Amino acid sequence: IHAGGMLPVGVMGGGDLVEIIKGDAYYQSYICHIPRSVIELGLAGRLDCLDGMLFPSICDVIRNLSGMWQVMFPGKYAKYFDFPQNFDPAVGGEFYIKELHSFKEDLEKMGGGAISDDSMRAAIEVYNVNRRLMNTLYDLRSQKPWLVPTYETYLLARAGNILSVEDHNALLEDYLEGIEGMDRKEMDNVRVVLVGAFCEQPPLGLIKTLENAGCYIVDDDFMLGHRWLLQDVDTEGDPISALAGAFIENSTYSSAKYEAGNPKGKLLLETVHHRRADGVIFACPSFCDPTLLDRPEFIKTLDEEGIPHTGFQYAENLGQFQVIREQTGTFSDSIKLWSAT
């Protein structure tokens, strides 16, 4: 998208700032909240500035949102984008290359011009820089969570959904340069990994509540796309093949991704150890099938290793946090009082 001279914009629902009036009429009650608010935004004309919508193959709900969008807004470009579920380069890799070529052709029609390999390599490089900066931010938060609170980390990542990647890089650089000079007091908080919030985002007040309840979040899966690829994408050779290879061989784990033979419980455990976390919080959107179906495997692995965990469900427009504050505060206190460490 960037190589074609267009601006990629991340749409992640309406959060707690949009009142759902019409969106509820299009979906049953027992699914997550995000498709309702996206439809609400569309019907209110608040997404008219977008020329098209790309719906990733995360779950059945997003698939249904894609179909609903095509019916309701037939004049707009809409594509349901399939990601490979087979991670054999000769199978899933070739499939992904074809999907990317098809999408590139769509973008060229929309933009009225060819997207050159050189422009794609340049785009890959600037996004490589973005991931390095995001990883630096997350590493710094893990090392000094009192200096880099999670609500600031979250807002910095969220800004990347609407800014050009160049402006986002500049914002991250400014923050990383300025934060080291800040004098912030270290608190007696426990270190936790937060899992489950990769799609529908929690309200900012919920993130602040977790920290105020005594939990330093040292790793999370908020807006995981910014950090999906674990290494730089190669800027030599065919850029489409480089992007496909990076996804197949060097992408992170998530409940939105199925990879046979690579247990997610083991990968979560590696994250816990790498971030020196004291426990895990499962923060799951209500009715989110991918994250709730993975949770038993995660819990089994954590229990086998004696790692404390707790969990709750939320919606993007949740307005009351007292119960969650009490639950996570109790979780934090129990780790301080009873943990072997």
C-alpha cells in the first residue's frame, strides 16, 4: 500500500467513543463488539475518507464483516485477505505470493499506475525501521516499565494506524530520545504478560486500571501487526517473495494464526521467561473464539510451570473497571505474598 503512494489506515472499531445505534441491527448478540462499531462508523459516514477496506482472515466474524461491507458499500473496494495456514514455503509460501500479487494488481488499478519493485523495496526498508523502533520501545518498557507506562506505549502504537510510516518513525524516535531523561518513580508492581487483545482493543481506561492495580505490563499483543515480523524483511531480490518468506518463516505467534507443530503454550512460556514476568493476564474480548479457544492450552502450560495467571473478558466500549481493578489488584498482591520468588 505504501509503495503505491497510498496511506494504510488501521481500523480497529469505534472504541468507547462511539454509541452503537444501527450496528447492533446487523449482527447477533453472541459475537464480539468490533463488527458492530465498524458498521456504525461506516453508516455514519465516518469512514467515507477511505477508498477501500481490507479484511484479514482472523476469524469468522471478520469474514462476515467483509461480506456485510461489500453488500452495504458496493462502490468501495473491499477484499477479504486470506493468510496461509500451511507454513511450508512450497505450499503456504506460494499461496501467499499469489495473494500478494493479486492484491498488488488491485492497488495498481486503484492508484492508476504500476507499483515498481524499487518502490516496494524502499517501503520494506522504512517498515523495517518502524519495527526496529517498536521493538526498541517494547524492550525499554520491559527493562524499565515504570519509565515507559503501557498506556503511553499503547498510544504510540495506535498512532501508527493513522500516521504515515515516516511520521510514525519520527514520533517513536522523539519519544525514545525524550523518555530517557524523565524522572519517574519505580513502584512495587508485579510484572505481567497480557494475552488476548490482538483484535478488538480494550479501552485506554482499562489499560490504566491494570497498571494502577499494581501490574507492570511487560509484554502484550495490542495491535500485533506492528511487530508481527520478527526480523527485517530482505530488501534484495523479489520484494513479494521477501514479504511472503518473512511471514512464513519469521512471524510471531498469535491466536489469529494456526501453525501446526508449533505449540503456542510453549511460545507463551518463552515470552514469560524472556520478559522476566511474574504472571500472565488473559484479557479477552467477549465472544472472541480464537483467543478463548487457545486459552486452555495456555493455562495448561502455565500451570505445569507454576506460573500464576488470571483472566477476564471485556468489550471495547466497557465503561466500568472496578471489578477488574479488584481482581487484578488481588492477583498482584497474591504474587507478592505467596510467590516462591
